[in-house]
Amino acid sequence: MRISKRKFVCLFGYSIALLILLLAVVSSILSEPARYYAGYQYLGHEGAYGAALYGEIYTIDPYTPKDYYMLEWITIILKYSPLYWVQLGYARGYIANVYLDVPHYYIERNDADQYNFIILPIGPRKGEWHSYYIEWPYGLGEPVDITIYRFYIDSHLVWTLNDVNPSMVNDYQAFVETTTGEICIDGSHFRELIYYEEPNRPSYWETHIPRFTRPYSLIEVSHYEFYAYGGG
């Protein structure tokens, strides 16, 4: 079968366009930083009770190579598919186009409408324990807008998010996260993982799912306490 010159040009052009598209997709995939984790999920699926999450995190300050970061955080999962969350913790390294040479507190929101990564001008010091608390006030019975979330560090309100969508609590997580296994997370320690169904009704996690990616690992003390280590 003979192919006309015009058809050949069209097919050639289509092939080039397809190749460019494939290269763009591959480039996008390769540019996404790797993620390494060590920590707990509460249920690991939607269906958790409660409207607030509390946890205490010991601060480490490891060497963090340029262009990489480490986070230690607690998170309320709003939805698993697609994945939406609100998060509170501390960060070290290069993130949100800023290099943090010492730990800084941060708030993160990823929902159906917005993404925010808010770095606070202060942070914890190495060797210190600090408490982190995220609440959905509407779910705790406050007469406020259903889309509001509040974030506390050491019992002090540090940030409020509005228009969180979806807003209902569906699961809890507590993790160390890095973008390279070269970061040593030895000394990471989470404890007092608690959720609240009512303002004065704390409940220790009574279940958990351990998750980690090599080179990191966990020491599981209880449902509500763990150590993470490895890397470097």
C-alpha cells in the first residue's frame, strides 16, 4: 500500500507531537520529588470519629541536603480519594521555594479548592517537645461556619483556615516525611496521639496502621506512641 506525501506528513507530524507529549509526561514524573515516610495512620481509610487531633512531637534538627526537606506532622484526612487533608507540624530544608536552615512551624491545606503551605516565622528547637493540635470547631459543637479549622501549638492558636472543602474529619495520621533517604531521622518520637469527639472528651488512639518506606523504620511503643529512625 502506498502512502501519499500529504498523509505521510500528517502521520510524521502526529508522531512528533505524541513524542513531545510523552517526553513532557516523563519529565513531569521525574521532576516530582520522591517521598519517604515513617509513622502511623489511625484507620487507614475513611470513617474515623471525632473532630480534633492532638499529638506531641520531639524536635530533631538533622542535616538536610540542598533541595530536600524533612517534615514531622500530624494530619486530619478530609478525604482519601482524591486525597485531601489539613496538616500541622515543623519543617526543615528546602520547601515552598524557601530553604529553612532551622526548623519552622508550618500549616498545610490541600482540599478540593485550594492548596496552601504556610511557614510560620518561629519554630521548635532541637531537643524540645511541643504539642500540636488541629480542631474542626463545628464538629466539636461550636456555632461557627462548618468550613473553619484552627491550629494550635503548645495550646496557643497560631492559625485559622476558612473555606476548607470538604470539611468533615475522616481519618488521622502522624508521620515523619522526607524527600531523600539521605536525611537521618534518628530521634524522631511521637506520643500522646489523641482525638476528640467532644471538647473535653479526649480518646487515645485505640488502633493504628504502621507505615514506613526504606531506609526508614519504626519502633511501635503503643497505638499512640512511636519512634522513627534510619536514613543518612
